Amino acid sequence: MSDYECVKLAIDGPVATVQLNRPEKKNAMSPTLHQNMVDALTEVERAGDVKVTVLTGVGDSFCGGMDLEKCFLEPFSNPAEFERVNVTAFTWFKKLKYSPSVTVAKVNGWAFGGGFELVGLCDIAIAAEEAVFGLSEINFGVFPGGGAMWATTHNLNRKQALYYSLTGATFTGREAVALGLVNQAVPAAELDAATQRVVDSLVKKSRLALRANKQAYEKSVGMTFDDSIEFEMAKLAELWYLTENEWVRQGLAQFARREYRPGLEAFQLEGKDGRPTRRGKGALPRARRGSVKLEEKGEA
Ligand code: COA
């Protein structure tokens, strides 16, 4: 557990929980909070084996967006300082977007402007039905910037993106599901449990497979079908190499022994990051000969 001035961080094995911690300011992102987030996400990366990073807010707000006074009004007359604050913010926004772990936004309340952006940058989002979202920038005379428009266009369709950015109208967690910005909305009292269910499902998966899955998704969005096939096969080959063929040694071998049904659950991970345990080290050649079922049965 590392507590920064404006951020709480807890790393518990494969799960990191990052809480924006300025509840008295609705978790508006101040320059200090931005720097704390750079440091916290760096700590998560350095931990090395985090599979899931949950981002949420302390108190009744997820994130009230950029601190309008400390990030915009106060440094506006000092261009160098204004730039420094922006660069710090963008540094952690990029870290969040490109996190090697699966990022889950647990939206416990207000999510405005930059707070909306954070939800859009995360891979998965679970919201309280009562949470309120908005692109409020138009209400103070600008438009969603600093990646907020990108997060909007990559989560909402064109009509909805334009409607919400042009009007500043708000919507609830329940409406956010229909808009495609969040995966699920549940009553606030059930938010922790609903998020935990998703986290529990993710941590059963191979860390490197989760990471490769994210990378393949992000790249394939901008590729032709042909290019994507090439990229996906290359990425799979990388994954097989990095995990020493975990999917064959474990995933397929356990299936051959009928130990699980892949349509309904994940195989049992063995060894760190799916790398072979001492006992499993010799499994690959037999699997390659296509006789996993018979030979593995004898070992089980
Ligand atoms: N920047 C700076 N301060 C903010 C803030 C922000 N983005 N969001 C909230 N705060 C501050 C409030 O000014 C208030 O400070 P004070 O106690 O010094 O007066 C404190 O947080 C509590 O907020 P308050 O407005 O009293 O709470 P509320 O429940 O009545 O309303 C909001 C909550 C989120 C609707 C309201 O605070 C708001 O509109 N915030 C701005 C949201 C926004 O436009 N964000 C986009 C920025 S990119």
C-alpha cells in the first residue's frame, strides 16, 4: 500500500487498486494528483505481475475532471507552468491507456470532463446506476480536449458523441450502459461486489494472454483484415514464446484430460505467468506429437 497525497494505491498480488483521493473536491485532478498518478502507475508497472488495475474514487465522486482552478485558471498566465501540468496529466493518461494490465474503471459517482475521459480510456467499466457522467467542457466555453474527445469518439457513436459534447447534457450509469461507455451498471451498494466478480474472472487468466489480447484489439481496430491476420498470428507466436507454450502445456492439456470446459471457465494456471513448473517442463514435446490426452492422463 502506497499513499500519495492525492492518490491511494494498493497492490495485492495480481490486482492493483488506485483511488483518486480528493473527496472534498469531488476528486478533481490537481497538478499534485496528476504527479501522484504518474508515480502510482509507474509503481504498478514495476510490480511486474499485475493483471488488473482498478481505478476508482474516494467518497461520492469518481472524478470531477481537471481541477478547473489549479490546472487551468491559476497556471494560465504562466505558459511554462501550464504546459508542465498538461504534460504530467497526459503522461499518466497514456500510461493508463497503454497499461499492460487490464484497466477497470469502478465508477462510483460523478465523472465529468477528464473524469469521463478516464472511464473511456479504461478497458472495462462498471458503474453505479446513480453515477452521473457529462462532457461539461462546453458549459465553460471550450470542448473536450486533452484526449477527452478521443475517449468520447472511441466509446460513443457519432450522434451521441456530438449530442453530449455539444449540449453538456448529463447521463446516468444506467444510461451509460446503453451508450456503450460502461459494461454494467448496478446499484451503488453492489458496485464493489460487481467489480470484484469481473476482477476475479480476469485474474484466473494468463497475464501475458490478457496483455496480448489488449494489444491485438487496439491494433486490429485500425488495420485491414489481411494485415490483422498477419499481426494476430505474429502476436500469438510471441505469446507462445513468452509463455513457453502455456496454452498447449496447460490449456489444451487440461482440456484433453477433460479437467475444465473452455466455453465456461478458464484452465488452471500453473507456475508464474504460465511458465512451466518443474514437473510440467517436459509436457510440450508430447503435446506436439498430438498425443496429449493419452500421455497426460498417465501423469495426472
Ligand atoms: N475543479 C475544481 N474544483 C472542483 C471541481 C473541478 N473540476 N469539481 C468540483 N470541485 C470542487 C467544488 O468547486 C467545491 O469546492 P469548494 O468546496 O471549495 O466550493 C467542491 O469540489 C465540492 O463540489 P460541489 O460543487 O460543492 O459539489 P456538488 O455535489 O454540489 O456538485 C459537481 C458536484 C461535480 C456537479 C460540481 O462540483 C461540478 O460541476 N464540478 C465541475 C465538473 C466539471 O465541469 N468538470 C470538468 C472539468 S474538465
